Amino acid sequence: MSEYEPDPSREFEAGMVPPAQIADVRPPHRAPHDIFFAAVKTTRMPMIVTDPHRPDNPIIFCNDAFTFMTGYTEDEIVGSNCRFLQGPETDREVIGQLRSAIEKREEVAVEVLNYRKNGSTFWNALFVSPVLDEAGNLLYFFGSQLDISRRREAEEALHEAQKMEAVGKLTGGIAHDFNNLLQVILGYVDILEARVGQDDRAARRAVEAIATSASRGATLTQQLLAFARKQELRDRLLNFNSLIADFRPIMDRTAGDRVTIRRQLDDHLWNCRIDPVQAEMALLNIVSNARDAVGDGGSIAIRTHNMVLPDDDEPAGQKLTAGEYAVVTIADDGPGIDPAIVDKVFDPFFTTKEMGKGTGLGLAMVYGFMRQSGGLATVRNGPDGGAQFSLFFPRASGAVAMRPAPILRQNDGGRERVLMVEDQADVGELGREMLRDLGYDVTLAMNARQALDILQRDPHFQLLFTDVLMPGGMNGVALANAVKRDYPHTAVLLTTGFADEAIDEGARSYELIRKPYRRADLNERIRQVLDKPGART
């Protein structure tokens, strides 16, 4: 049997000690005092020497660096074939390349996934070369090795970043136009719904079907933006225990009557700074997947706890900096995740559900949101079965403020005047009609310059409602800044269907509603802006 060829008589098990060793197979005349062995012994690079003239080409020498890298002792290594480092995920094609090169007595360099004695894996950059005597006869095979796990992790992180950037460019490019289209559809759905009679069931069913499909399209766009980290996050200081408590009715309704949700919340959980809406969506996505996995009679456990992450923690430490984290773990008692696909569950469009039952974007959205929030989402199979998702939120300092209940008033007869700025004609016409239906006096401008000209002639507007992304050299944020400076009595509400980090950062000073919005949502947000303490209407 040749070097690295699988031995059918033995099954590899992570952490198992190699079979009984041969008695000392190192030839006396080639003991470590020989200059070759002495050089190999003292180097810091892991190295081995094998004897191809003995059955199964056993290792006859290894240095201390090799024992340190693998976790085995010299007695456990000497006398064994190198295959004892292989495991279930070792690439058989790479092993075939090694075997072929050794049979031909040629040099070979490969990168292979090996296993340490404790069962953990490491990427091994392996160089194997024949050692010949002066007459050209084969004496040994010499193998130098290097643990390149960190480099491989960096390459995988770079690949992931490039993938995210590609998705980000795609979604960011289409989001603005696509959300404007959805805005027109959903806006006129609301207008039609208000005008269709209650007894016209066929028309109402048609309107509801249009609204459902358009809302699903809007959700898909938001999930793509979340995965690509292109969504705008409005984070605030909160304690995740409170979020879980406030969100309890919706989670229970999502899980259904036949699934039990158990909660184990740490009373001393650290605060974190996150977007509560996106956090609720992430939690809901994981609970929905867990519900589908456990079926009737299953259970889902939600646990919170604090964690101090050291520098060498794995696997989270590969993508998280050392520090303090508030951790939310959602575990189910379902069948768990196939190990072959566990690394793919956060990929966009990857789903194990039937056609039409899932888009493959829910968990991708969770992952993107966590990375954008400075944290991480991980998944593994629990020790007792079932899948276990963990969300790591960086600890934030400060005290959580109580949220005051919003004071909302119904609009009273159109006394309030709104200057709407929208460069898309169809979206602008829709917005003007929606606002007029809500009772506001609306003036429509097509760009920022036109809006400033209107304000110069007539400054008596209570609200500027403007799109963020507009042509003409001045976007909505710049317009809002100018209005805030020159017309301080005019409140500002921004809207956008586009996501851009620089624009979103500038927009944080103002209230914002995302396209596509519904009429009721728009009215509620306008009332929040106009009715908040200090607002002058």
C-alpha cells in the first residue's frame, strides 16, 4: 500500500490514537546524530521522514514542531503511515495527487485538511520530496509541513467580502428603482382599498392579492440589502431581554400552538446597541426556521447570557474581535442540520425547503444584519441534537432609556402644509394623492432646487417630505440641511428606497421612512414628526 492511500481495514475517528506502533524502526546507522536528521530536528518547521523500503512507508522520524502541530507524541507517530492525520473532510483528490507523486518518486506540494489528536482540523501546506543518495537511489521521503489555517481563514473572509460586495452592488443598484415601482403599486393599492366597497368581494380579493405580492417583493429587497449590509440601521441602546419580552406575542404566534417556546434569560445581561426592528426580524426568521424543523410537539429554547471572548476562541473568534458580548442562543429539538450543508445556511438563496416555501434569504438577512451591527451569527448542531443559532452582540455602555409612548393626533382638516420633493413623476403624483387623501395641503417639487425656490416665495410649510436620492447636484439630505438652517420652523421627513453608507450617515439627524411605505405608515410617521414636543405646526 502506497503513501497516503486509505487503509480499508481502519476507520478514522477524530481524536483516536494511531494503531499499535512498530518497535523503533529508525535504522541505527541513520540515527538523529546524522547531520540530515540533526538539521530536521532543530528546525521550527514541522517535518517528517518516511522510509519507502518498509511496509506501508512508515514515518521513521519527526521533529518537535511536528508533534506540537499535531498533538501526538513521537512514540505515537513513529511507525505509522501519514494517513493517521486524515479525516472525514480530507479531500480525496488531494490525497490522490500525493499518492501519484510518491509512486513516481516526484516532488509534490499540496494543501490538505488534516486532523489533530484532539479532533480539531487544520490546513496543512505539505511539501514532499524524495531523498536520493549519490547514485540516485531512493533513501527516504522528506515532508515539510506548515499550519496555514489562519491564511485560509483570511482567504475565505476575503472571498466572503467579495461576494458580499458583489451582492451589495447588485442590490444597491436595483433597490432604488425597484422600491419606487413597489411604492407606486402599494400606494395605489391603499387608494383602491379605500374606494372599493365592502360588498365587492371580488375587487377586494384582487386588491389584497396585489398588496400581498408587492409586500413580498419589498421584503425580498430588504432581505437582500440586509445580507449585503446595505440597509440603513437606526440603532439604539437596549437590553435584548426587553426586546424578547416585548416581542413575545409575535414569536408565540409564529411558532404556533403546537410548538413550545422556553425562555432562559440572564437577569444581568449586558446592554447592546442595535436596530430593534432588524433584531426582531432576525429573531423571527430563526424562530420560523426552528418551527419548521421541529414540527408538531417540538420545542424551541431561547437563552441569553454574557460572554467574554478571548483571542483564541473558535469558531466565533475567527470573525469576531476579542471582547465582551451579549449572546442570544436559539436552539430547537429537531433533527439538526446536515453537516454537509451547515456552512451554507447563511448563503443567499440557499434553502432546503420545497419550491415556493422559502426564498433562502431569511438567514442570509440575519447574517448580514449581525455583521453590519458589529456582531456575528453562528450555527451548529447541539450536543443533544437539533440546530443551535447564536447571535453575538457587542456589549455597549450606558443605561437603557425608557421609551415614551408616542403622542399621535389625527390630522385635522388639512391645516398643515407639506412640501413634497420627488424626482420620479409617478411616485410624486402618487405621494401627492396619498397626502391629500390624508387631509394635507400638498405642493410637489421635482428636485431640490425647485423646492428651495418654492420655499423662498412661500416659506409657510409645516413639513418637508423629500426623497434622499435626487439628480441635480443636491440630494435630499443636503436639502434638509438647508431647510433646517434657513427655515427652522419646517419639520423634515426623509424617504428613500436606496441604501448608501455615506447618505445614510448624513440622514441620521432626521426621521426617515423607507420605500415602499403604506399610507397608514406614512401618516403615522408624519404625525410623529409634527406632533413631537417642540415641533411647530
